[in-house]
Amino acid sequence: MPLIQVDMFEGRSAETRREFVAAITRETCRVLKCEPPAVQVILRDVKKSDWATAGVLWSEKK
């Protein structure tokens, strides 16, 4: 059973999240030749103040 965990910035709508997990599930089933009930997706929202790239918090990027 594939388990896919996605960390992303908070603030996306429920509709966007539904569309995203549907697309991930479709592509996972296509590539791995499995059925949709086998695919688990966990979305985790992260604040920009809790995420940094190259030593700079995203909340401080201009």
C-alpha cells in the first residue's frame, strides 16, 4: 500500500487539496499498477515561519 506524505505551505482551499490528492492517487495507480483504495495520502500544512531554504525562513523572503 503506497503511503504518500506531502508537506506544503498552509492556505490552500479544500477544493485544491481534493484535486491534488485525486491527481496523486490517479498517477500512483497508473505507475504502480494498483487500485485507488490502496493509496494513502497525508497532507501536512506548514507555516512559512517553520520552513527555510538556504538558511532563510520563507516568512522572511521578499
